[in-house]
Amino acid sequence: MTKTRNDRLLNFAIRYGFLLLMIGLIIYFSLFAPGFATPRSAVFILQSVALTGILALGVTCTLVVDGFDLSIGSVATSALMLSAYSMVILEQSALVAVLLCLFMGAFIGLINGLLIVKCRVPDLLATLGMMFLLIGLQRIPTQGNSIATGMSLPDGNVAEGTFSAAFLWIGRHRFDVVLERLVPVPVIVFIVLAVVIWAFLGLTRHGRLMYAIGSNERAATLVGTNVNRYKIVAYMISGVMASIGGILLAARLGRGDIASGNNLLLDSVAAALIGFAVLGASRPNAFGTAIGALFVGILLQGLTMMNAPYYTQDFVKGAVLVLALVFTFYLAWRKGNSSEA
């Protein structure tokens, strides 16, 4: 009887423990952080969650095939700089800027995938190298300066191009909800992409094959799965997701800020890994990643509104990530040992 009750409590903790932790966090910040439980605070959280979540969905796709992409933050910043460069300096349209960024993201993902599956470079090393390459490359055209209308160019000319209204719309417009303008376009984009990735991974044959590759690559190969192709596709999806995040960030800022994407990598990786703990999934999944991104956004907004020193926020995020991984792996290990006994 006691063992059965303990098993039920353990199963409950594995499945719902992290969600209860998030609910407790919301209640705590609502009580002790003035202004947290307001529509304006919610909008800010949703905006930050949208960018982090989109990148985290890309990370999730690489985790599904037992890979990892450390270059997403630099890809997003490169997309931000490329969109700004194409409109402000090259004076191209918003459509051209968006297409260039999407192509760039897919191309970088392709290069990452080829390095990993053809050149046999470990995924962490390949994407880390790409991260450093992009960090340096995106600074060369403007000699390390951010991009804005009227800036002085290295050749002595002045940039006369501007961000088009259509481009800024995708980063700043908010749809009417009831009587207030609450839902920003990036949030809608994030929700749509999350549903698409969830459906692709969970409901299609290709998604199931990607999970099979992540679980047992050799077995997937023996049944005829083109493992290399699926791995390359996973990194291309990650690159495109990162470029979408960079586009939305550029559209929100209205300038090519060279330092604006510094925290995107850590926050998106944290969201993807936290997703392992949501509903006891114990594996990468789009729904868990979305909840993980929401959790990171709530945590950072609450800490900011409580005037927590900025240098403590990474420590708190790390502690929460460790706690989520404990929920995922240690409790699952306890459950396995309990069932064997």
C-alpha cells in the first residue's frame, strides 16, 4: 500500500511538478513584485518569450536527432544585422531583406549539417566554430558598428536607407484583444511555429523518424532511414528558426544593434532543456519548449520587477535549469528503480 502511494506521488511529481513550480512562481511574483500581474507586464513577457521560444524550437529539432546547435544566437544576430544592412545600406525592400535572412539561416544550417554528418565533426564543435565565425563576420561590413539610418559608413558615405513600415509592422504591431491592443505579431508567429513544429514532430512520419534517429541511430539506419538527410534537415530548420527570431528582433528595434542578441543562446537553450521536464516528457518536444520559454520569460520579468541585480539573473536561470533536469532525470531514474524493485 505504501509503495503504491509512493509510486503515485512520484509519478505526480514527474508529470506535474514543474508546472506547479511555474504556477507557484507566478503567484509569488504577483504578490511581491508590484505591477507583475498587469496586462502591460504580460505583453512584455509574451514579447520576450516569442523570440526566445522561436530559437528554442530550432534547438529542439536538433535535440530530437541527438544533436545540438550552439550557433543559433549568432545566426539570429546575423539575421538582424543582414536585414538592417540590406534595407539601410543597400536600400532593398522588406521582402528582399526577409528572404535574404531566411536563405542565410537555411544555408548556415546546411553547412552545420554537412560538417557534422559528412566531415564527422562533433555537433558541439561544429556549431561552436560556426558561432565564432558568424560573430566575427557580422561585424566586418560596418567595422563593428550597429546599423541605423544616417550612420557614417566606412567609405565615408552616409546610409540613406530606412526600415520600411511593412518590416517594422511585423515586430511592433499588436492585434486588438477585447478593448486593448495586447497581442504582438511576434507572439502570433511564435504560436503558429510552435504548432507547426509540434505537429511535424509528433504527427508526421518524418517527425517520428527523427525521434527514432535520436533514440537509436543504428536501428534507424538498419530499417532504411536516411539518417544523414534528416540530421541536415534538423540543422536547417534550426537555422531558419534562428533567422526568423533575428528578423523579428530587428523589426522590433528598428536598427541593427550588434549587441542585442547576446542572451538569446543561453535563454533559448534553457527553454529547450526545461521542456524535458514538462508533463514528464523526458525528451525534446515542442510543447515543453514553449512552456520552458514562457517559464524563462516569467522568471526574468519577475526578477527585473523585484529589482534583482542583473548579475544574479544568470545564476537563478541556471539553478532553475538544474532543478528542471532533476525533475526530468533523477525522478525518472527513481521511478525506474522503484518499478524494478
